[in-house]
Amino acid sequence: MALNVQLLPLADSDREQFILDNQEAFRYGAMEEFGMRDNHFEEEGEIISRNTIEKSIDGGLAYRIFLDNQKVGGLIINVQGTRGELEILFTSPNKHSKGIGYAAWCEVEKMHPEVKLWETVTPYFETRNIHFYVNRCGFHIVEFYNSHHPDSNDTDEMDNSLNDQFPAGMFRFEKRIL
């Protein structure tokens, strides 16, 4: 049975709630993996900082994920010709493992048939994300950033870089569409 998932552009009036919902989803994943001993937070109590989310919203295309007219997550992509980057994708923790993220990703691919190479990254400890990208969405792990192999494209010294945030590692994924 196909899910009734829709992607609607993020409304300015929903921006603050989008940020909070995104932080909740990422915090839930870290707490599920590490419990209270987690030390992977960008800012006080958050895996992903407000600044990181705001920069992604401002520099990309942000969408709310709706299921049966109810907000259940969000995503941010950046498309440049035939290349696309999935910057953020999240679903509400109480909606995990219901196929919503996959249905949303399928909608992204339908919306952007011009994209032939999609990229994304996720921290090494986000096993749910790794499973999702590889086993559900068809991405391939192509690189592992860590202290011995930093992300050479991560040059924004004003922001907390991915290399600083996750020194133990980030996986980079690609999905090539023929």
C-alpha cells in the first residue's frame, strides 16, 4: 500500500517548528544509540545546531513531509544541475519505521529527474540512517571522513565543521541514477 506522503515547501511561519522538530529527531537518534552518555552534540543538548539547520534552509530547498495532511517530518535538498545533495531528512520519532522517509525520498527523486548524482552524509553512529540510505534508498557508501581522512570540502571555519563535530567519523553516500 502506497503512503499518502506529500512534500510541501517550508512556510516561513513554520520555520521555527521545523528547526525544533529536526533537532528532536536527531537528538532521539543519538539518545537511542548512546543514551545519556552521548558527547556528539553540536550545541548544548543538540546533535544538530540551529545554525546548521538555518544555513541549510537558507541555502537549499526546504520541505515539510506530510502524511495524510499531518506534519511528520522535513527535508532539505540542494540541487545544482545534474547534482543534488540531501542535506537533511528527518521524520518524527513516533513515525519511524513506517516507510515515510522512503516515500518522501521517492518524491524528491520524482521532483528532480534531472539529478543524476545525489550525495549525503551521516555520522558513523546513526545506524538507522546508514541502513535507510543503503538498503532502502539505494545509496552507496563512498567515503568515510575521520581524523585520518578529513572532509577536504569542509572549509567553513566560522561554523563548527563536520570534522570538528564528528571527529570519530562521517559516512559520505552517493546515489547515481542512470
